[in-house]
Amino acid sequence: TSPQERQMALEVIRDVEANNALSSITDELNSLPAHEREKVLFDLHGICDDDVENSLEQIASSLTEMSTYLTGEQRAQRSEAYDLAEAQFPGYVENENLRLSFLRAERFDAERAANKMHLFFEKKLGLFGPTLLSRDITLSDLSKNDMECLKDGSVQILPTRDRAGRAIVFAFPMHFRYREHSNFLRALFYLLMCALQDGETQKKGVVSVIHACLEEEASRERARPDPLLLMKISQLCRSIPMKIQGRHFCTSDKLSAVFFSYYTSFMEKEVRIRSREHEGSHAECKYSLSSFGIPVDSFPISAHGELKTQQHLRWIGLRR
């Protein structure tokens, strides 16, 4: 990207940010050094800044450093789930591709990557038990109720990426359906880990769109998401090796914005400063999101607010 193009992009970004930023997020963003703040804004708006992944030598060095935080002399805390997985199948927890996914998620901060990996195994143990701890989760590992949550389509991976080539995770919380929270969380774990099997998705990261626009007041009242589930979702996402480059919450009323603030409070700072709220109708939110390079025409929701699942069900079929 040329200096002129970067400057033009920054001018557009500042104009959009003036209408989208929450005060608390703005304060955190403004506390960053100028070059870090620019990087966050470019990430959020899907503008490539020619960020090239580390060299093979640097990756090898980061993997070595991460190992010392996982099991070596710099290990900060014990993780019973990690130790159990390592005892069951050392090759799984020591797999360089798996560890690299955590390094990418934490922008090659070895200590944070190790902490996330410990948390990953803790969450995986809690959701799936010890039997499935030391291998990848497959579709056949999901229960009937888990599968109902997955097929429901309230969380989907869009078939198209944003202008920076990042995968889009689309969530429709007003449509969440589940028997137990654990059913929804297991389905979400499976879906996200499937998306992260792609190396480009690991490198370039993920953008999430949380769509909570409903036009009718009665529908909004019936469909408020469970705050406890929102907290659990946020906690699960903290453990997944997923580099969040942007998170957008679309709402048609002020009360739903409160849910966004609550949800945002559980996020890590790196995710929180890349979060934006868009208030208005479905059409207005789509227009706002388009300025962030998000392919709004591929959203699986009709103009009347009905969720579309055809593409999502085809995606599931390909996983069998």
C-alpha cells in the first residue's frame, strides 16, 4: 500500500469511526501508540497493510519459546487438562500446526499463545470430556441435540470473505435455539475449529458479524439472548485459536445495545478495541457494514429478517 493510499484510507476510516465508536472502546484505542492504533483501524476496516507472516526461522523460534511456557521452565501455571491430553497422546498437543494456530491467533506472542492453549484444553475437556480431549472433534462426536444447534444456522461461516480475505462468522442471536447451553457451545466449538483448519483463515484472521436487527417490538422482546449464554460464548471464544480482526454488532434498538456492551465486557482487549456497534434497520446496518469491506450481500438473512440456511446445510453436508 502506497503512503498516499494509506493516508486516504485513514481519512475514510476516521470519518466512519466518528459515527461508530463507543466511548469506552475509543478511550482504549486512543491510549495506544499511533502506529498500533493505525494497525487496529486498518484491521477493522479490512485494509491490507502488507503485513507478512514471520519467516520460517522466526516461526521456529516462536514455537520453541511457546514450548517453554507450555511445559518448560517458564510455565506460569499448571493445566490439568493440558497435562491429561499430553499423557493421552503427546503427538497431538505437540503438533506444530496446532501450536502455530495459537501463535497466529495471539500475533506471535508466545506467552499469550501458551496461555490460550492451556485454556483451550480446559474448555474442550469441560465440553467433550476426557475421551475426545486429545484429537480433533468430528461431526460424529456431536450429539443429536448438538446437531440441532449446528443445523439451526444461527451461527454460520459465510461462503465469501471480506476485502482483506478474512473469513466471516455470521451470528443471529435472536434465532439461538438449544436444549442446554452445552449443546450450543459444542456446536459452536466444532464450527469454529472447522473454519480454522484453513491456513489462510489462521493467518488473515476472522471477522464476526452479530446481527440483532428485528423490526417488530414484540419480536425483539421474545428473542432477547440469554446473558449467561453470551458470557459462556465469550469465554469459549477466548480459548479458540482464532485471530479476531473485527467484531460488529448490529442492533435495531437501544436495549439490544446493552446486550452488546455486556458481551463486549467479557472480551479480551485485543478483540474489544476491534469491536463496533451499528444501530438501525437491517438495510441501514448493511450499508454501515459495507464501509468495513464486509460482503453484506452474502448475509444469510432475508429483507424480512428470516434466516436462510441452504448454504449452511450444504457446508455441513460436505463435512460428513
